[in-house]
Amino acid sequence: MRLPIGVRPARPKEYLFVKMPNSIQRMTRQRRILLDVLDRKNWHPTAEEVYHIVRKQAPRISLGTVYRNLDILSRQGTITKIEEAGTQRRYDGNPTPHYHLKCLDCGEVWDVPDEAVTWQRPLDVAIPGFTITGHRLLFEGYCARCMEERQ
Amino acid sequence: MRLPIGVRPARPKEYLFVKMPNSIQRMTRQRRILLDVLDRKNWHPTAEEVYHIVRKQAPRISLGTVYRNLDILSRQGTITKIEEAGTQRRYDGNPTPHYHLKCLDCGEVWDVPDEAVTWQRPLDVAIPGFTITGHRLLFEGYCARCMEERQ
DNA sequence: CCCTTATATGATACACAGTGACAGGAAAGA
DNA sequence: TCTTTCCTGTCACTGTGTATCATATAAGGG
């Protein structure tokens, strides 16, 4: 579990020019379960998947509440939102920056271990007139299972 | 203009395990206009934006036709589909691999000139059990105009 | 421990981006 | 010009996520 019951999470860290969201004020039952469910390694569920799992513990939770909390938590920096236009968003309980790997066949997403990526300096970019605050890197390919199935 | 009228573009290049799309068979008026409109440097319109511009030359074109063609052309390799930047997909008339830059404030997307990116080894990744076919890299930050407006 | 109050929830309707189906239209080769 | 079959426009529809609002409840104070 990420946060002890009743403990307010840290306020959103200030970030250059980023409009800061409402942060968490209350640790509700639903929110606690949701955080607990998201706290697994190398798991990148869609909102729908989170919803189905959370319902085992909170059968009357609404999908809206799941979306609302996933949004709040990701904007607040507690979880990561993986956005790709045209597809379903995925969420990642791990808030520290890291890269992802996506199977082009089944759509599943995995973490890329830092040591698997080789570049000597962690990537330097300079574009005149632009203030760069970060980058997102997604690797694409085919997972072992999908490779097998297609042979 | 990318393709002379009446010239069929190259058939889709075969690619490991990728289901190949229907490729272009006919150079229709609508398709010609669309390709013409997309052929601008450093422009990354949404389907909606393309639609509005194409309609100046083909007022009765449907949004469905725009989507259909953007999809066919990108799968065929004539244009690039940008999925990682925001909620709406964007399209890029430039089919050669390159990176993009997105303003987190206005949502606009630009090309990153290759020489602006510095990494000593050209990015190497090895993940057991995974066949990597490519990667997508998106830089995020704030453009000059948005920086100014917020000061 | 109960009361108060603002935040969070559940229900529902809605918005948006993109897709599917299909009859009619028009490219391209004969 | 004719024929074939791919493509278009129309329109209904789906899936993902958002807005609204009455009700419920967490958290701090008395």
C-alpha cells in the first residue's frame, strides 16, 4: 500500500508553468482500494481493467470515480498516465520516470528496465525558442507470446 | 505533390508480422487533394484540421473519407501517424523517421531536427523475449509563444 | 464522541474521436 | 466506350472519457 490510511499525500510539487490540479484531500475507501490495486510491478492497466479489479473490493464503485481518481492521482504525481491518441489510456502505479515497451499485436505494455537502454549521455536536445521539460520514449515490437502464435 | 496523377504508389513494404493494409489502388480527386494538402514542412494537423482545409478544394468530401485515407496512407508508409501527442491523432506528410516536439500548453507539434538530438550511441535496447521493431520519442515542453504569454 | 462542512461518490446524460455498413459514383485498364 | 472494382458520402454507431448534481462521508473542531 502506498499511503497509510488517513495520511494526506504530499502536495503536488510545483513545476514550471504547469497548471496544478486539485490534489487529494481525503483518503476515501475507494481511493485507498484503487491505490492498493495499482501498486503492482510492471502492470499497466486501462481504466476499464482497474475498474473490474477494484469492483471485487468495492462492488458499487462507479467507473466515473475510477476515471476521476486516476486523473487526480496522475496529475498529482502519484501514478503515471500513459497516453496515446486514438487508443485507450493506460496507467502505471510507478511514478518515477521510465520507458515503456508496447506489443504492436496484443497492445500490452511493459516497463523497460533502465539497464536495457544504452546511450552514453542521457539524451541531450536543444531547440531554439523551446523550453524542453521532458521526453517520452516508447519502444514497439512483438512480445514472445505474439511471436509464437504467428509462427 | 507527392505522386503524379495516375501513378500507383509502391506496394506496402513487407514487414515482419505486420498485417499489411490495403494499399492505394486509385488516385482519386479527394486523395490527390489530401496528399497535396499534407505536403507541407513541419505541419502536423489533426484529421479535423485536414478536413477543414481539404474542403476548400473539395467541399463535399466527408470526414470519413479523410479518416479512411489518412489511415491507408499512413499504414502504407506515405505519411506518418502521430499517436503519442495528446488525445487527437495527428498526421505528418513526412514519412521518414524523425522525432517530434510538443508544447504542453497549446498542444502544437513540431519536428525535431535530427542535428538537435545528441546521443553518442544510436540508442540500443535489448529486452529478453521481445522483438523490437522501432521506437517513438516525443519531447515535451513549452514553445516560445506560450512561454511569453505566461510571463 | 458527535457535529460541521467541504470534498468525494454514484448515477446518468453527454461529448468527442473514430469506425462500420452500404448504395451509388468514378478511376483505370480493356 | 465499357466493365470492373475500388472509393466516396451518408449516416448510424461504438468506445472512451467528461460534466452535472444530489447524496454520502472523511477529517478536523468542539
